[in-house]
Amino acid sequence: MDLQARKIHFVQEFLRLNNESIISKFEQILSAEKKKLYAEKFSPMSLIDFNRIIDNSEEDAANGRVKETHELDKDIDSWT
């Protein structure tokens, strides 16, 4: 069974549950696992990296490599 089929099966079984205690346990597990995933993906930025990003941004601005807000709005509109 592939992942998509497993998820569908799980949701179907979950919807059949009438036990609030079990549902609470699932909520706790889901919350804990999501926190672990986010912690793995997002780590604090070092001060060196932060300063490098600021320096690059200031250089971009000084060299005209910027967009006006209305240009960004047009770009965003074209994404949909």
C-alpha cells in the first residue's frame, strides 16, 4: 500500500473513532511530531549569516537590484 492509500485508510479509521481519549492521544502525537519536523528544518541563523544577508541586501539596493512594490504585486498576480 502506498503512502497516499495509507493516509486515506488512516483518516477513514480515525473518523470512525468515538473515544475522546484516543483522539487526544493522536492530537498529542501529531503535535509532538510536527514540532520535531519543524525543529529539524528550521534552526537559528548564526550572527555571521545574518550579517552576510544584510550586507548582500544593502549591496543589491545600492546597485539597483530591487523591485518596487507594484512590480512585486504584478509578479505575484502572475503566479495564479
